[in-house]
Amino acid sequence: MVSHAHWKLARDKKVAQGFSESPEVTKHREEIRLAWDLGQAVYDRRTALGISQTELARRAGMTQPQVSKLELGGTVPTVPLLARLARAMESELNLKLVGETSQVVFTAQEHEAA
């Protein structure tokens, strides 16, 4: 298995040699990175809660294979799905996109005192 770091190093080496990617490849690479970041954020919160993929799927109205694919970065979820996931994980979703960087975190909701 090739790691993301290996791919980045290989790409950086090509860029240093004067190779440039087409705009389509650059766009696709961005989509893959965002899907990976979102999947990692779901995985991190789910495991922090100590729940299985099956339990998260039940709570979010999904199937376990859909959760697995999402966590592996195989899909970019829609905003409505992200909202369902946040509710299912009793979380707030914080998504920060700046230039070529992104930060995705599901954090525990702060319950207001009644």
C-alpha cells in the first residue's frame, strides 16, 4: 500500500523537475484530499464515542458499508448527510477551508443548562 505521504513526495519531486499537473488533475486531487479529511474526522469522532460503524450507520440512517466508504475517503458527503452525521455523533461540525488547506473536526456538543 502506498501512503499519502509517498504520493505527495513523488508529486513534489515531479514539480521540482518542472512537471505541472493539468487543472483537472489538480481539482481531482483537491476533492480526494477533502474526502480523506472528512472521512478521518468521522472516524476520529466515532472512535472517541466508542461506537461501531454499524451503530453510527443506524443513528445516521445509513448502512455500515456507506460509513466505511466515507471513513476511507471514498466519497464526499453532501451537506445534509454531514448534518445527519453530526447529530448522530452528538457533535458540531467545524469545517475550515483556506486556500489549499482544510481542517475538518467533529467536536462534542456543549449541552446548555436548562
